[in-house]
Amino acid sequence: MAPWCFLESSRLWYLCATSSTTSSTTSSTTSSTTTTGLSNPCYNGTYWNVTGVTYAGTGTNGNAWNQLYAPSALFIDSDDNMYISDSGNFRIMYYLLNAASGTLVAGTGVGGTALNQLAVAGIRYLYVDVNQSIYINDAYNNRIVRWASGGSTGVLKAGTGTGGSALTQVNYPYGIWVDSTSNIFVTELSNHRVTKWAPSSSTGVVVAGVSGSSGLTTNLLFSPAGLYYDEANQDLYIANNGASTVVKWTAGASNGTIVAGVSGSTGSSANKLNGPTGITLDQWKNLYVNDRGNNRIQFFCHGSLTGVTIAGNGTGGTLLSGPYDVKLDSKQNVYVPEYGGGRVTKFAKL
């Protein structure tokens, strides 16, 4: 087996070298859209166009309004407008549906530690609530900040700005989710835990993992990255980056369950992952995984441990360059930010 490597620029581990129609409405946040008349791809057997098209950015790193630089995360609202963590430009960009250029909605374009700035190359995932407030994992600044819609500066919501293991601190926050009552869930890559922060609280509570302990057993997390929260069932889905798995963990439980990947066994076969980062679920609880170390997006039907590559398997338009996240719009199109490609790529639902 090849050795494990640690990529300092992203702080991630990887291995070197019968059709059904459903109408679903959720009320917690703008990330859960009302989708009517869509078919479960696991039943109808149709997937996605394997050739992607550039949806945002130009494919060349830059700081113009139509360019991106090392985009690391996405949030798509109920109107299919897109928020992008433009990490290399220290900003969050907002793209209206099918727009050619974006609008700056957080950050200044200059990295720093002031509350109107975002960290140098350190923005990870973000979340937008029903009021269009943007919650940002400002990872290298070891804090979560909230920018009100139209605001010119952020407000500290979690962490102190100094990384640590105290419950008042976060250490390289990565994934984020905000529930319907404004509780914030944060994966902490370097503390190997998920913490929950109540509104107006300056102290978090560990709801998954053991603080400061990493491992491959079911009670531990290993560099957790992306996060999805099924609020109705209080289930956290966690991209367990260091173990190359995705785990399902009821908030507050002492153990999780693997729903994708093989713990500690990295590979490119259909049942394995290599350093997963972003994840999302559709309304049927099918799982989409940004399998970053394999430069692909894997799709797992609900309950299956065998995935199907739906993006990133090939060359040219089917090739991904450093994918970090994966998100769906209301029509089940798949979007992937390419950290190494200076763009967001769209894979259309067939």
C-alpha cells in the first residue's frame, strides 16, 4: 500500500500515488429546495452527462468578476443562484442563475484577519440561511463568521481566531451546516470532531467524534471535512477525510456508521474512496461524494456501498482538476468547484 501524504495547502490526507416520482419540501434552509416531478436516478437508471461545461469562472485563475482562483466550495439556493468560496481571492462570490459574472458578497479581495476580511487561501465551506446570511468557515483564521445579506463585514459566530481544542475554539473548521433554529454544526479537521454552536453561544458542544483523538474505529473521526445534516432525523453525514469514508452519525451519539468507503483502505475501485471532502444528499438520500484524491464524483444509491463515477472519469471535458465540493441544483444538475481549474463545472442531468 502506498504511503499517506498530507497536503499542506489544503490540510488534507490522501494516498500518494420501476420509476419513482417524489415531491419533497424541507423548511430548514435555502439549501433544501422544493423539487416536484423529479425521478430517483437509482430507479430510472439515468445519470448525468459525463462531459462537463464551465458554469462559473473561465478556467484560468484570476480576480476579475468573471474569474475565480482556487474555488473551494459552493452553496446553491432555492432559486438556483450560487455562492462560491473563491479561496485564492479571499472572497465569496454570488452568481445569479446562468450569469457570466459574479458579485462580491463577502471579503474584500485582500486576505487578512479583520472581520471584513477572509484568510489567505483559507476559506472552506459555507452555508446560506433563509435570510441570505452567509456563514463562512474561515479556516486559516480558525473562526466561523456570519455576513448579513448586503453586509460589509462579518460577525464572529464560533471560535476565537486562534486554533485550539478548548470548546470555545475551533481548529481548522471545514464543513458547516446551519439548522432551522440557527444552530451551527462545524467539522473541525484538526480536532477530529463535529461541534454544535447554539445561537449567541461562545462555546460549542461535541456532537460527533472525540476531541483531539483520531482513528479508524466507529467512535472516532479522522480529519473530518464536508458535512450534510438531515435535520428531521438528526443525522450528520460526515466526509471522514483521513479514513477515506463517509459516516452517518446521529448528533450526540457515541458512534457512527460507514455509508461509503472502506475505513483506512484507500483506492479507486467502486467501493472505495481517497480523501473525500465535499458531500451532499438528494431528496431520496442518495449520496454524492467529492472523491478528491481520485479526482472524481462518486454517486451512491441509498443503502448501497458501491458507487458509480458520475464525473471526472476520463480526459478533456470529463477530467476534474482538484475538485473540492459537490452540490445539486433543483433539477439535479451536479456542480463541482475545481480548486486547480479556476472554475465551477456543471454536469447536466440526463
